[in-house]
Amino acid sequence: MSELINSEVFLAYSTYTTIVLLKMLLMGPLTGYFRVTRKAFANPEDARAHSGKDEENRKKYLRTDHEVERVRRCHQNDLENIVPFIGIGLLYVLTDPGLSTALLHFRIFAGSRIFHTIAYLVPFPQPARGLGWLVGWGATLSMAYRVLKIGMHL
Amino acid sequence: MSELINSEVFLAYSTYTTIVLLKMLLMGPLTGYFRVTRKAFANPEDARAHSGKDEENRKKYLRTDHEVERVRRCHQNDLENIVPFIGIGLLYVLTDPGLSTALLHFRIFAGSRIFHTIAYLVPFPQPARGLGWLVGWGATLSMAYRVLKIGMHL
Amino acid sequence: MSELINSEVFLAYSTYTTIVLLKMLLMGPLTGYFRVTRKAFANPEDARAHSGKDEENRKKYLRTDHEVERVRRCHQNDLENIVPFIGIGLLYVLTDPGLSTALLHFRIFAGSRIFHTIAYLVPFPQPARGLGWLVGWGATLSMAYRVLKIGMHL
């Protein structure tokens, strides 16, 4: 265990995994922020909590808002891409890659996710967001290739 | 490996991770249960399987239901919060924290997710569900803080 | 670490985890493919990039399409089931199961996910997709049972 945690490659994995997960953990409160400021809730009990005694507002606040949906799609894209990165990344670390190659993969992935989030939320004109996503996707694929190349047991 | 699995902190992580994942795995069948009892399906082939030869019901059953959507939102919130817990939790275990501190984090997180699910499905008036979510979110953040404090390689 | 990566059970876990994650990673581009060919986008900037200067098309392309939604539901089901498999699977490997039993679990799970995807996208009449999902769900539950049976620290 101490050998694992003392490896520089694992430490780099641990750092970047924590960073992208923390970024993802901010998307929940960001959705909440837009729901509260835009008055656009998904649950009647949430609409009630923000409309006080006004019966009409309770119904009006139960709606979708395009800004809220944008943040939610960004959050979903995080889930879809960060989950494979964490799983494949851990297996990649255990193939004992060179530190500089590993760092390159982790930095590219984390940078791509941060850029993707900014491009989604600003939003930037396409294909900025698409390319941002593609770069991180490619980094994960590259790590998966090494994992399967090093050894497989089907 | 045997050292890893024999560590009490890892055993606690393993136990609570399995518990929250099992809880999450129940959300799928629960969605299915509401879809079948409420006759609210997302796919034409599902509506067909539950409407028999009645052509009109096939179309009527292809609809959204607010109870089904509630379970789905609860499931989604699980995904958004349990994924970071598993990833950051594993890295946290590898920082060799004290057993009682680690147990405190795991118990608070698991308790918060179980409370969140009940508060979402009953539902409880807000801010019960929001606070339930916040407590688990904070426990994950606290583990992430230790992971990054112990060592970083950017 | 070298002991961990040299274990045949871990190698099998690594192989099947990478395979199911690669399968999941294909769902994003597949969604994109259907969005582009069906002209059904969720973001105004995406609709703009594919409608050129035609102002009317920009609005028309901002819509949901039932094929796109089908791929997205399949992707979501992957997330909901592959995340527990990866987490519980890793813990299962650390309980030192027999190689043939472990391979049986991993093969059944991966096969179930590939079948589920095909059954969802073709689509096959129900209950084909439901049974495909159930088999993988059961394999994950079976691994969780062993993890908790071997040892718990609550």
C-alpha cells in the first residue's frame, strides 16, 4: 500500500482525479444556483420552498429553464467522460507507465474537461466545445489502448 | 494486496462503498416498478409489452409520469454524488487516515445518501432533502481536501 | 503493486472493465452521429453550426428526436450499471476469488451490457432488453454478496 501511494505516477493520478471530481462536484450546486435564481424547479416541494404562500407561483416555478438544462447537460457530459477516465486511468497507472507520459495524459484530460465546461457554460461557438470534449476522450482511449496492450485475460 | 485488503480502513471503505452502490442499484428496478404500475414508458417496445393487443393503449402508455421522473432524478443524484465518493474515497484510504476519522466520513456519507433517497421519494418538505445532500457532499469534499493536502503532483 | 497487476484475476478485471468502458465511450459519439444526421440538437450553438446562415433551420434543428433519445437512454443505463460493476468488481477482486468464478462474473456482465446495447438500439421486442439488463445486474449483486460476506466493518 505504501509502495502504491509513494509512486509518483499514482500521486499524479490521485491529484488529477481529485481535481476533475471536485470540478464535477461543483456542477450540482451550480445547477441549484440557476434553479433558485431562475425560479425553475423540478420538484413541487422545491417550488413551494421558494414561493412562500403564493399558490400561483408554486405552479409557475415548476418549469424547465434553458440555462438550468445547459448546466445539467454539462454535468451529464462530465459523468459520461470522467467515469471512464477514473476507471481506465487507475488501470493505466498499474501498467507502470513513464511519469512524463502519464502526466501528459492526465493534464490533457483535466485541461480538456475544464475547457469543455467553460465552452459549454459561456457558451463558445461550436466546434470549440466539441473539440474540447474530443481531446479528453482521445486521452482516455490512449490509456485504454496501453492497458489492453500490456496484457489481457479474456 | 493482502496488506491492502487486511487494512481496517480499507475494509470500512469496501463495506460502505458496496452499501451505497447496492442502494443505487435498487433505483433501476424501482424506476421499472413505477413505469409498470403507472403505465408510463419511454420506449414503444416497452409500452407494447404491457398493452397486449390494444393499439390505443400502446400510444397512451408512451408518456412521462411525475413519480417515475422523481425516482429517475433521485437515481441521477446518486450517480452524481456516489461516483465522486468512490473515486475520492479510494484515494483517501490510500492516504492512511485514522480508522475512526475514516469511519466517520463513510458513515456520514452513507447515512446522507440513504436519508436523501427517503426525503426524495416520500417526499419530505424542503430543505430536508437539500440538507441531506449537502452533508454527503461535504464529507466527500473533506476527504478530497486530505488527499490533496497529503501530496500533489501537478 | 506488481503483485496486484500480475494477478490473473486482476488482469481479467482490468480487461473487462476496459472493454465495458470503451463500449460506453462509444455512446457519446453515437449520440452525436444521430444528432447530426437527424438534425436534432440540444444547444442553439450546435444547431447554428449545422444550419449555416439559415435562420429558420437554426430554430427547427433545436428539437428532440426519438432515435437520439433512445441512444441517450441506453448511455444512461450504461452509466447506472457500469459504475457499480467497476466499484464492486474492484473490491471483489481484492477478496481473492477463484479465477474461473471471477471470469464467469466478468464475462456475464460484459456480455449482458453488449447484448443490452444491441437490444436497445435495434430495438428487439421486450423482454429481451430487460432480461439482458437483469443478467448483468445479477452478476454485480453476486459480487457484492461475496464482498460483504468476506468481511464488513460498519
